[in-house]
Amino acid sequence: MLSGVTVSLILLGYVIVLAVELSRLYMRLPWRMPIVVTLASICWFLHAVYLWNLLGDAQSPAKLVPSTMYSWSHLAALIFGLVYIVLSIKRSTNAVGAFLLPLVIAMILGAAAVGSGQPFDRSEVTGSLWRPVHAGALIVGTVAVFLGFAAAMMNIAQERRLKTKRLVTKDWRLPSLEYLHAMGRSCLVVSTVSIAMGLVSGVVLNIQRNGTVNWLESGIVFCAGLLVWLVVASILEWEASRRGTSWSAYLNIASFAIVLIALTLVFSTPHGRGRMVTSSVQQTTEVLP
């Protein structure tokens, strides 16, 4: 099905959509939003087809779980792309696309930088429900952090506009600060819960696979460190909201930076590149593609 879909074609489509979004700064187009939503939906569909072909002809839902960091990154980008389309429809009078689309493009480029890599170790736990829970929770948590970063950028831009009392064109409106604060808080909560689920399910998978947990394994250490920060950030934001203010923008920016560092470190370790622990000698070996 549409086997000719390539990453370059998908990227080109999203770049065109971003160009149409940025045209808000220079001109008024009466049919801009229908054009944007239509083009973005086509790009998203092509991306979904590409990911489906990448995962192969899945005969069961378990096979739809990403088997490499490359496919994992594309699935995260696909979900974030859907979030962008939904927000573009719900907030059609706001220029949210200028802040969300660059992140979709960055995720796809990040997947290309990672490369196909070795598949994750899943031979001993193929039938486990915890594997899709682990992958899904980490993807949702990552998408929430990226969305929180986009909300933070819009928050900062809106605050600066209000302080300088700079006039903006009708087509370049941003959501209200109240809406952005609420979005930032929601992203912190969702990312915290998702990363916690990812950590717990990862520990269970380790027990199922090896009968024990290596608490010093890079993936567990990075995930636990990120979870600690997200819990602290959520508490700080809750305290700020009680005082009638919000620190969500800066907390989400910090969360985004930590996630980027964590993902970079995970991609460079056996946990991210894929490895298998043999039950006989408990040594690390690469999984053949």
C-alpha cells in the first residue's frame, strides 16, 4: 500500500504546511485553515502509511509496537502530528502551527539521525502486555513534554507581546495566557504519569526477561531521573497555581531539555540501540536484524 512513500516526501509536505502557517505574518488568505488542515492531514496519512510499511504487515497488535528507536521516533512524530491537526481545528484562529510543526519536523529528522539501528530485545517477552504498555507510555510522555515545550514558547511570546503592547495581525493571534498555563500544567501531569508507567513497566519487563532488575541499567537510570524531575516540576507548578501564578513555561522548557539529553544518552547506549541478554551466561549480545 503506497510503498513509494518516503521520509523526504513526508518532510517536504510538512515544510510546505509550515510555510503556509508562517504566511500569516505576511498576508491574509481567506481559505488558509482549510488548506492547512487538508495538507497536514495528507502528510499525516502518508506518514502513517510509511510507518505501517516500516513495521511490516502486522498480523497482531503486538507487532505494531516499535521494534527500533527509528520506528519509535516516527510513531512519536505521528502522534504529535495528530495533536497538531486537532489543535489547528480547535484553535483555528490561533497560530499554533508555527510552534508545533517545527517539532514534528524535528522528530522526523531526529529519527533519520538515529538510523534504523538494532531491534529492541523482545524475544523472551513477545506475548507480554507490558511491552506495548512500556513503549506506549514512554511515547505519550515524550509527546506531552514536546507539547509542553510548544506551549511554553507560545506563553513566552504572548507575555512579551503583552508587555511591549505590540500589535499583531488578526491571523497571528496566540492562545490566551490562561489557556497556555492550563495546557502547560496538563502536559506536566500527563508526562509525569506516563513516564512513571513507563518506568514501572520497564522494571516488570526486566524481571520477566532476566528474573532480576539491574537498577543501574542506563534506561532505568535515565527514566527514573526524568521521573524525579517531572514530579518536582509538577509540585512546583501546583504550588505556583495556588498563589495565582504559573511557572509552567519555564518548567516545561527545562523538562524538554532534560528529555532531549535523556533521549540522546539512551540512543547512544545498548538500551536504545537494542540488545539481548542470554539466559545461559547473562551476557550482552547484539540482536540480529
